[in-house]
Amino acid sequence: MNAAAGRVSSFLACLCDSARLMVGVPRYEDYVAHMARTHPEQAPMTYPEFVSNRQAARFGGVKGGGLRCC
Amino acid sequence: MNSSSFKHLPWIAIGTIGLATLAVVATERGEPVNALWVVVASVSTYLIAYRYYSLFIANRVMRLDPDRPTPAVRRNDGLDYVPTNRYVLFGHHFAAIAGAGPLVGPVLAAQMGYLPGMLWILAGVVLAGAVQDFMVLFVSMRRDGRSLGELVRAELGVVPGVIALFGTFMIMVIILAVLALIVVKALAESPWGTFTVAATIPIAIFMGVYMRYVRPGAIGEVSVIGFVLLMLAILGGQWVAADPAWAHAFTFTGTQLCWLLIGYGFIASILPVWLLLAPRDYLSTFLKIGTILGLAIGIVFVAPQLEMPAVTKFIDGTGPVWSGSLFPFLFITIACGAVSGFHSLISSGTTPKLIATETDARFIGYGGMLMESFVAIMALVAASVIHPGVYFTMNSPAAIVGTTPETAAAAVTQMGFPVTAEEIAQTAQDVGETTIISRVGGAPTLAVGMAHIFAAALGGKAMMAFWYHFAILFEALFILTAVDAGTRAGRFMLQDLLGVFVPAMKKTESWASNIIATGLCVAAWGYFLYQGVTDPLGGVNTLWPLFGISNQMLAAVALILCTVVIFRMKRQQYAWVTIVPTIWLVACTLTAGLQKIFHTDPRIGFLAHAQRFQAAVAEGRVLAPARDMAQMHQVIVNDYVDAALAGVFVFVVVAIIFFGIRSCLEAYRSQSWTAREIGGPAVQAAAQ
């Protein structure tokens, strides 16, 4: 029962991750883990800061993505 | 038989089912075919192609190495480069490649019947489209996720790199114009549709402000609120359309909408992204994915009959929707869904920076394109479930079918697709519109088809008008996002290009530079949009082939790049994997491009059309759509601009072929590997 519930919740988490990445926001947990690993002296961006940072990057230039197919 | 042969048994079964269903679809005559045959034949084809052909490419051609660190692993920064779960990334990649292209092309192609379009979608995706997406993803992944322009410059040289960049900009312009044209054609004289789509602007701004000041970062919550407001906007549209005063306020002609869109594009692309673009992006992305899933479920659940014949008499090129014979124009009309050069920009964009393991590229690149192809198949089904008489009434230019149900019924029945004036009036009433005659551009036809399928599943005929406007909203929403994001991207491209000559233009924080570049970009697509809107043949006839040619041209450029890389990797015995689709695309784009310029039929050739108008000017006559001599001259100028543009596309293809062959020969003569990969075994060895 627990295993099934775990699978359902990890599927839902995967769905939410994918929905967020579709609009250009990668996993925040990965970012925080990366900062803790490589830049422990710096405070990581908060989640809202992280979202607006990704938003600016998505539409912010030639390479910024935001391009979509015809 | 040993155990390793057993694993092929299920695949042999799938292949047999695919062939059998394909045979049914291809040979059934007279009796309407059920859409499920088409779905099963397509899915079987995809499964077999994925299991065998993509694996062959991955193992033999690319030699994907699961142990080789990807850019996401080597350069992990938690932001741009992040190793990502392959299913999560698949969703991201699919959302980026799926757009209006795979929805509209097949609808337009249905004038030749569903079979030619279906066969091209299936053969094209397996051998060309998915190969291109997968190969470009691979090439970019091995080079730190560089963009297509940078890749062409690195592997082919500086000059071809600049040519490819310039070609990309021209494609952007044409795509934006043709997308905007689709919206204009869908909303003209439709107060319900116009109100609903206009309402998305305040809704998006509300979402933007809410996320900025009330609940920062709450993407899910704000999207749910936005979705509810959108549904209310559809209901509000019905009320607006029913009220004479409000209906009048939201009824616009094509030309008025054209100017409104140009103004919108200009303002929207200089506003801060958080205010309008980003929240609109949430709505359009989630609505797009949800509707595509809903359509797939709807088709399987409703299992509609295909009313359109397998093949119509219009394969000879005399069809009213677009002109030109099956070869090359069918292969130009259906671009996305079979092969789309625009994907090479996505495959060399954010996706390669997020791949966790090299072998994931197969699922994401090849698999993602198969999924997009399925969207095209669904669009073809949606266009084919409507009565062919209604299809041709909606998609023929007003110059042919007139503007009343009586003239349209007479003209379409004359074409060989019997339809009555009552049927036409009834369909318009069912979908809550004043008229469905000559609603060209593909979107309204698709919306009628989708309303047909959705209403059969949910709500019946009473809900048809709601579903029709839901489908229009769904298309208009992501097209407007593309117009907005595309204008912004085009502006940055232009600032980059112009910055070479005028350094001040490079300053993206300077208002003057931004406004000039945005204005130039909007003027470029606005010019083609205006020309399309005022064209009596509906504009689609002119712009869609130009779009198709430019898109397939970019695909040819991307495949030539991949061929060069295969040669540089000393894997030239497998170069046919990209050379065969390249030859096909080059044949299609060059034939279509040259026919669009030089064909003697004024319905196809731009120069012949210009000559017809010049002859009339010489005699002092005025031909429709022009109303006076000034407009006559304008039509002639448009024809020369279009011919020159087709000429530019032909030039880009020929130039890239030349540089591609040169690079292939150079790599072939070299004794060793000449591909310029980053982070290969040498880097790993040095790091140890």
C-alpha cells in the first residue's frame, strides 16, 4: 500500500516538475543542492527569486529560449 | 530460434498490425473509414521506427555513450545546465516543439484527401523529421548545447554560419506573419472569438501582477486562477455575441485586426516579461498540452468516421485551398509533423543543456518528434471528420465561393462536394458564428473538427459552440504567445546583427535601440501580414508555401550540418541516414521555391502574377483585390518582394549545400577525426 502511494506521489512530483520545466523553471531542489555543494559560502536565491531569474533567462535574449515552434 | 530472436516477436506483431491497418486505410474506397484505423496504423509505425531505426542511429551512427558526461553534468549550475529526469525533459521538449504548425499544415493538406497527407506525415517523421531532431540534439549535446548558428559556423565555416543566421531571421519573420494571419482569419467578423482572445490580455496581466506582488513563484496556483478566468471569458464571449451593441464593439474586419495585432506585437514585446509574456506563456503551454491530450482521448473514445475521401481530385494541383501539384507542394504544406527545420533551433537550445545521460537523447529527440507527428495525425483526423462540403466552404477563398450560403453551396457542389445552403447556415449556427464561409487559415476548420469530436464526447450539440470557441482560444492563445516571444527574439537577433554596423544598437538596455529594433521586426512581419490579410485569395495561398519552403530549407540546412558531423566523425558509411532526407528536402524546397518564382500559372508563380497585374496597369484596368491604380502597384511590389524572398531561400539552400559538400570532402580526405566536440575522452583523461 505504501509502495503504491509512494509511486503515485513520485509520479505526481514528476508531473509537476515537467509542468514547471515546460515554462522554463527547472527543479529548485536541484539548484539548492548544487549551491550547497559548490558554493556553500553563498546564500542561494529564494524560490520566488529563482522563478523570476529563470523567467528573465527564458525570454531575455537570442539564446534565451522562449522560442517555440510555428 | 534462440532467446534473442524471441524479443523481436512482439515487434513483428506490432509491425503486422501496422501494415494491416495501413492497408485498410489505403485501399478502402467509397465507405467512410474510421479514424481509429489511422490512429492504430500511425502508432504502430512510430513504435517500430522508435524501436529499430532510432536504436540503429543511436548505436551505429552516433555511438551514444552512457558513461560520457553530458554538458548538464560537466557544467551543472542548477540553472541553465541541470541533469534532468528524461520524462520531465520529454515534456519540456515536446511543449517547446509542438505549436500551430502541426495543427494547421495537415488541415490545409486535407484538400487532397487524408491519405497523401497521412503517408507523408508517417514517412517524413520516421526518415527525416525525427532523424533531424535527434541528430541536432546529439550534435549540440556534444558541443555544450551550442545553438544551430554557432554549430554551422564551427563545423562548416564563418560564411555559411552567417548565411544560416540570416536565413533563421527570415524564417522568424515569415512564421510570425503566417501565425498572425491565422489569428486574424479566425477572429475576423467573430465577436465571440475576438472578445475571448482579447480577454486573455487583462487575464494575463492580472496573473502577472498577482505573481509579482501577492504570491511570488506560485506558478501552479496562478495558472489555475487564469484557467478559470479563461473559461469565464469563453462564456462571456457568448453573452457579448448575443448582445447587439457589445457584438458590434467586438466585430472587426481582417484589416482592423491586422493593425491591432501589429500594435499588440509591438507593445507586448517591450513590456517587462513578468507582466504579460510569462503568465500568458503558462496559460498557453498548459492549455496546449491539456487540449492535445484531450483530443487524443476524444478521438479514441468517440472513434469518428472520416468523411473526407482518401484522395480527392485536387491532387492535380487545382484545389481551392492552396495551389500547386502534389509534388512539391504537399511536402511544403505539411512541414511540422513530418519534418520541421524550426525544431533544429529547439534541439540546439535549452534541451541539450538538460540531458542527464547521452542515451536519453534518443527518447527525447526521436521520441519527442514522433509525438509531435501524432499531433499532426490528430489534426488531419479532425479536418477529415467534418463534411467535405463544409471543409471546402470554410477553406475556399471568397473570390471563389462568394459570401452567402447560397453562392458557397453552389460553388462547392460544383467542385464535386455536394453541400446545401441550409447545411452551411446550420454549421455556422451550431458553432455560434454568423458565417463559416471562407474562414481560411486552418484554425477555424480545426476548431469545427475539434468541436465535433469534443461535443460527441462531452455535452452534445448544445456544447458545440463552446467547444468551437475553446478550440479557437487554444490556438489563438499560443499563437499570440509565439508572436510576442518571437518578436522579442527577433528583436535581439536584429540588435545583434545591426550591432555589427552600429555598435549603439547592441545595447539591449537602451530604450532607443530596443524600440528601433522592435519596430523593424514588427514592420517586417507586419508587412507580410498586411499583404496576406488584403489578398483576395486569402493570403494563406501566398504565405503558407513561403513558410513551408523556409521551414524545410532550415531542415535541409540542419541535416547538412549533421551530415558534415557524421563525415567528421569518420562514420561516413552511415551518412545516408541524413543524406537521403536532405536530398528529398532539397528537391522539394528548390522545386517549390523556383515554381513560386517562375511558374507560368499566376496562381502559383509570383512573377506571372505580377505580369498579369502589369499588363492590366498598362491597359489602365484595375483587377481585384486592388481598388485603384495605387493598390495595383502595391500588388506588383508585393509579388516582387515575395519572389525575392523565395529567391533568398533558394540561395540559402544552394549556398549551404556547397559549403556542406566542401566540408564533407575535407573531412573525408582527412586521415583522422575532425569533429569539434567538447568534453570528449581527451577532457575526461585530462581531468583524471
